[in-house]
Amino acid sequence: MSTTTPDYKDHRLGNPILHRIAGSPAAALHAIDAWYSDKRRNISRPKLLFTVCLLDVLVVVVCGLGANYWLAGTNSIAATGLVQVLAVAFATTALMHSYWSYSVHALRNAATQVGKIVKAALVVFCCASGAAYIAQSTFFAPTAVLVWLLAASLLMIGQRFAVARMLHVLTLQDRLVRRTVIVGGGAGADQLIDVLARDDLKEMQILGVFDDRLDERSSESVSGYPKLGRFDELANFCRENSVDLLIVTVPQAAEKRLLDIMHQLLALPVDIRISALGSKLRLSSGAYTYLGRVPMLAVMDKPLTDWDRVLKNIEDRILALLLLILAAPVMAAVAVAIRYESKGPIIFRQRRYGFNNELVEVWKFRSLYADRQDLTASKLVTKDDPRVTRVGRFIRRTSLDELPQLINVLRGDMSLVGPRPHATEAKADDDLYQTVVDGYFSRHRVKPGVTGWAQINGWRGETDTHDKIQRRVEADVYYIDNWSVLFDLYIIAMTPIVLISGKNAH
């Protein structure tokens, strides 16, 4: 655990690890470092895990081809053989994922990975050899399989020790830590910080403490950590400073106070834990998670784990690229039609709420006359709205105006599936959405989507009443709580069917 308080407003700690590689071109190192870093120079966990998984796939493939070359004396391989090699590689990484090998916590301890790698490799290679024997395939000869197995296992184990060392350096630089805030002061916070300090959890960085007791009897710090503000300032602080973990130390006896805090926090994309240190409440051991030696009650986890974000990012990039290629002729035709009918830009750019309440620039084909555009969407488009062009009516009814958002997906601002992004001044019956729906901002715990669960269930288009926006938000929250790749694929498959009807789109 970090023993110093960082400047959380300007998180530029230490030199990047990549600059330690001697003799490498500085520009290339800067580019690689920038790709792996977020705006606060923290390392992106999904990108890191994806890289480790990809390296494992490459190791298995290269070792398979190498074993074939060494034993057969040829560098040529049939297409079926290449497919078999790739199948073994993906099966190995899939099994290792089931053993929880692809998480930052697991990768920190390379020694625990050795057994998982050997076990996964043995299971996959034995199954592959058995299948090859039944199919009478000559590619998986016993000697080739043995060489392949040993080489791949040794290289992956060596890679794990190298990754563990890299993670250790990045952690010391505070670039791969869980940015943590303690909610609630007093003796409970003092005791918690003391135990965590003795456990020396280097992957945790405590930014400070939030406490409502900021009178003359209350000190300005707790065990050396600053008090950052009152509870009503907590949500904005977490959004602005990329907080990962909130630990609540408010006594469970203070039920109303605890519920008030939880109500504010449930809209945040953070892990929330209640410290059970010193609690007289005795639950089964399975009810607790542990942070060092501190028992914690899990209140809420981030909607998507690090690995879930890897899968969703891969899904988004691959499908968005394919859809963009397929839709290119249609998009070109729409662009020509827009330019032919009315003067003005073809693309309409609008600032909307995105992940973590941050504003993103969403792209659409322009469907309104250029001199009647509403950048904040203070007035919703209604049926027979005179601001909408003839082309605009067609592309809005068929949702063709949303196609440029595939570029937003490739840029990483949006996802293919998720809650639709709303404009900043969007209203239902003259009331801002956030004032109508309690917990409205909880829909921003994931990236906004081009389509979503609400859209295929009839809640697309105009949201002019309180009930409509309430139902849309309920559908969005259901999607967030039940996310899976298969759920995404189902929504994507159903979207064209729903769009054919043109229902609720003006």
C-alpha cells in the first residue's frame, strides 16, 4: 500500500517502464507506452491482459510450427495443420482463463502460474493427440507433441516471470495500482488504515478519506491521509480521478447514514466494499472477500471485469470494422443524398453523456436542416417535425443516421451494444432526464452503445414522457447487470429486425 499521498490531480509518477529498455528507439517506446496508458498515465488493465493472452497464443503457434519444422525438416504446413495449431492455441488460453490465469492479481505471482500452465497444456495436448489418433492425423505425432508441449510450457512460464517483474516495477511507479478512497472517518478508518499498512499492499494506493465530520473537533487528516471532502462531493471526485475502489467504514449500526452513502455510490463504475474489521456481525466465511487480512462485504463490483472489458473491446472492434466495410456503400449513398437535398455538413457531431458521465462527441448523419440543428437536444424531434429534411425522415426511421457511430466504436468512445448516449439537455415532458429518474446516471457505468436492450424492446426514439425514459433506463440497467458476449450478439442480431418496423422513430 502506498505510504505517500499522490497528487491525484496530476498523476505523472515516475518514468515509464518501457524507457528502461536500452537501445530501443525513443519514439517507438513513447508510442507503445501511450497505447498502454490512459489519460492519467495508468496502465490499461484490459490492454495488458489482452497482450499476455495474445503472447500465449503466439507462443503455442510458433512452438507448434517449430516442432513440425524440426521433426519434418520442412517449413511448409497444410491448411488443416495450421487450423489444428490455432485450435490448440486458443483451447490452451481458454482453459488457462478458466483457471483465472488472466488477471492482474494472478499475474503478479508467477510461481502460482506454473502449475496452471502445465495443467492446461497437458489437458489440451492430450485431448488433441487423442483426437488426432482417432482421426488418423499424422500432424500430432507423439514426438512432435512432446516437443511442442515442453517448448510451449517453458516459454509461457518464462514469459510469466518476465510479466511479473514488469508488473512489480509498474506498481512501484504507481501506474498499476487500485486507486482507493476510504468513506467514513473516526476510529474505524484509523484501524483500517493501520491494518492495511501492516499488510503492505503495494497494489493499493489510498488517495484519502471522505468524511462528513469536518468541524473543529475533526482533524484534517486520518492516519496521515488527507480528508478530501464531504460525502456529497464523493461522486464527482471518483469520476474525475479514476477511483477504482471505495471502502466504507461507516458503522453498520448507522443504517440511515450508510444507505445515504450507498445511494450516491451505486451510479459509479467502481468496486464498493464495506469493511467488516471489528464488526460484531458474524457471517459465513464465504460472505466475505479479503483485502490483505481485512474482511470485506462486497456491495457492488464494476459492471465489467478487466477480462470482460477485453472481450467486449475485441467484440466491438472486430464487428464494428466488419459492419463499417459492409455499410460503406450505403453510407456513401446517404452522404450523397444529404448533400444533394440541403446545404450544410453531412456529419452532425453532438456532445453526449458517455462512460462515467464524461462527454463524448457522437457522430450521426445530419437529418435536420443545417440552420435548425439543436446541439444540446433541448427540444426532442417529434413526428412531422418541420426541422427534419426528407432524407432525414427516412434515415431516422431506418436508423441509418446512426451508422457513423461505428467510427465512434472503433475510436473507443462507444460500444456496439450499450445504453444509448443521451444529449446533455435531453428532456422528458420539460424535465431533464436526471431529474426524472432516480439513479439515472447508473446507466453510464459502461460505454454507450449504437444499439441496446432498450432499443430492441421498443424504447427507441422519442422519450417525451416520464414513463418512457423510466422504462428505457430500467432496460439499460438490466443490460448492465446481465451483460455477456452472447447477450450482446443476441441484441445485435435482433436490431435489424426491430428497425424494419420503424416503430417510435421520427
